[in-house]
Amino acid sequence: MKKDTFTLTDNRNGKSYEYPILDGTRGPSVVDIRTFYKDTGMFTYDPGYTSTAACESKITFIDGEKSELKYRGNDIADLAGKHSYLDVCYMLMRGRLPSKEESKGFDLEIRHRSFVHEGLIRLFDAFPDHAHPMATLGSAVMALATFYKEHLNLEDENQFKEMRRRIIAKMPTIAAMAYRNSIGVPLIYPDVDRYFTENFLYMLRAYPGGKMKNLGNGLNEEIKQVEVDALDAIFTLHADHEQNASTTTVRNVASTEAHPYVAIASGIAALWGSAHGGANEKVMDQLRLIGDIKNVDTYIAKAKDKNDPFRLMGFGHRVYKNRDPRAESLKKLQDKLREELNLDSKLLDIAAAVEKAALSDDYFKSRGLYPNIDFYSGVILTALRIPVEMFTPIFVIGRTVGWITQWSELKQDPTTKIARPRQLYTGK
Ligand code: ACO
């Protein structure tokens, strides 16, 4: 059968070039231009990769027009809050949800790997008080490469599995330690009797050696099941998101044969920016800055003013030009938790007023700017008594499975080449 093709004509000389069209299982087809430079002596130009598919993948699918997000073919709404985050991790890595037995086994494997080397713990001493936990977290994950130096045998599936389990298990421990170090309180070791998400809340809140509850300083607060469930769903909603900026960074670094944890550390760096995962922290800052419903219109006007750098944080997305399905799930979770967790009603009211004003404004409507995942996560994380500087580290914990799964896929893809784009040179 004849394959579909795409013909490009150079109108300067009338020469035509034919390229194969490749169809995925879903989503837009792609034009395979791998020989374009060889054929024409020209490059394609696509800053920000708005029209570029940089790899083939079987992990996550997004339809930004239809507000669809699927992990391995499973709708996000059927996963978040319905399966544990660790089961979702298993599914992302293995392609299917685990059986009860497999789920239990995987949970145990993660618990046993949640400790970090004592040498890594000493690294925290070097960071100053009030260091942002994202900076400490990124540095400590980079340092993990000094403890796991083995050269990965690409033929050995067990080595892949170990590399993945280890980083998923250690990320909450390192994130909690980064936070505790920043506020100058003793670091807490993981408690293997607790499930992944509960253990993270425990490591954030525990008061060393003490069993006293509710000291009023955020430490040793009891952990409610509803909090664990909410955070678990939040981790699932962040678990993977196809070729976003941080995942692309992980893939680019991985393509150079760098150590996998170095690639993950670069993903953390890319995620921190306020245009990406750092937006969740900025949303809270912005809601507090707005301060009152009566100020909402002023800030909407600022966001629309092209001479003002102010952007409405938590709005807009490169792929979703319609509702972000993760934001929809979080909005439902927020409504559910409103009573149970005593959500800050003033912040909620301001957030609702911002959303209403933006969604009825032509500027936002014509550009397809809807609330994204970061718009809702902050209010819920605040209700879970998570400090604002831990919002982006929480994104990191959830996304680690996505990064390491994409890293594995790249390593096992025979078409992988070092990421090396070219440029349109306009200098001297
Ligand atoms: N507030 C005001 N205007 C906006 C916003 C916003 N939040 N987002 C986009 N726009 C405008 C742009 O000014 C531009 O207008 P123009 O066509 O008149 O020039 C148009 O909408 C398109 O915006 P781009 O920046 O070209 O879109 P892009 O796809 O490159 O950027 C991004 C997407 C970075 C997410 C952007 O919408 C943004 O900065 N949002 C705020 C930060 C944020 O919430 N980031 C989290 C994203 S979700 C995540 O990473 C987990």
C-alpha cells in the first residue's frame, strides 16, 4: 500500500521534496523530516518546538482540544483518587495496573528504598538556612549520581527497574529533608511502616522522638487519611505529561549518555521556572497579592496589558486550549475538601472570582487561556498545611515517575540520537 506523503516546494527554484507522513495511534500525524537538511541544505525553524514532535512515545497521550489526558490509555479521571499513586507509578512503568499481589510487592520495594545514604544527608549541612527546597532538592538528586555510579547495562531489565524504583522511593525523603534543613529543624528518617504519601507527610511534620500532637508549629500534627488521599491524588495528577519542558530536558540530557539521576536533576531545574511547575508557588503569591475580590478586575486588566509583564499565574497552557483535565479533577477535589479540611475560604473566593472574570473575558477566551493544574493545587496544598515553598517539590515527587519512565523509553528506543538542534544565525 502506498504511504501518504507531504510535498514541500522551494518557490525560489520550483524544486519539490517529498516526505513520509507517519500516523500515531492517536493525535496529529507527523511529517518525517529527518532527511530535510540533507535533501535541501536548509533547517526547519520552530522556536519553543510548537510544531515539533521530538520523539515517539507510548506513555502519555494529551488531546488539548478535547481536554483529554491518558496514561497508558487510562483516563486521568479514572486514576486520580481511584487507584493509589504507587499503582499508577507501576502502571506508567509497566504499561498496566498491578494485581493486588504486585501492588503490595511494589509498595514494599518502594518503602525499602526510601532511605538515603548517610553521606548524602551530610550534604544538607552545606546549605544555608532559608535555602529554597527546590535548589537543595536539585543539588541532592544530582549528588545521588555519586552514590550510584554503576554503568547501566542496557540489556539488563532489572537494572532499569532498580534505577527507577530507587529514585521514586528517595525523592520524598530528599524533598522533606530539603525543607526541614531550610527551616533549621532536625531531619527525619522515613518510617517504613507508612505508605509512600503518608510517609512524606510524616517526614515533613514529625517532631523527632516525640509523640506529642499538634504543637502548633506545623510539626507533629496528626496525619488524617483524607489528607493522605488528597495528596496521593495530587501526585497522580502530576505523574506524567508527555513532552513538557522538564521531560524534554530530561530526554535531552539522557540523550548525551549522562547518568539518569543527573538527567532527573536537570528536569528538576527546568520544572522550577514560573512558566512551568514553579507556577503553583506563584499562584499563591498572586492570590495573596490580589488580596480581595474587589481588586480582581485591576489584576485582570494588568494581565491583558501588553506593556505590563504581569501574567495571570495558573492560566494558559501550550497544549490545552480548552480546560486542563487535571485542573478539573483538582477543582472537584477542592470542592470535596472545602468542608473536611477547612479550606481558606477567602483565598477560594478570590480564586473563584479570578476564574470567573477571566473565563468571561474576550482576551482569555480568544486565546484559549483556562486555569491549569497549578491554579487549583495551591489552595489544596495550603489546606494540607504544606508550606508554599514545598509546592514545586511536591510536583517533583509526583513527576519523578514520568521522568524516569520517559528516560527508560528513550534508552530503549533504537532511533535515539543526541539532541542537537541547529540555529538561524543572524550575528556578525
Ligand atoms: N496571562 C496573560 N496572558 C497570557 C497568559 C497568562 N497567564 N498566558 C498566555 N497569555 C497570552 C500571551 O501573552 C499571548 O498573547 P498574544 O497572542 O497577544 O501575544 C497568548 O496568550 C499566547 O501565549 P504564549 O506565551 O505564546 O503561549 P505558550 O504556549 O508559549 O505559553 C504558558 C504557555 C507558558 C503556560 C503561558 O500560558 C504562561 O506563562 N502561563 C502562566 C504561567 C503558568 O501558569 N504556568 C504553568 C503551566 S502548567 C505547567 O507547566 C504545569
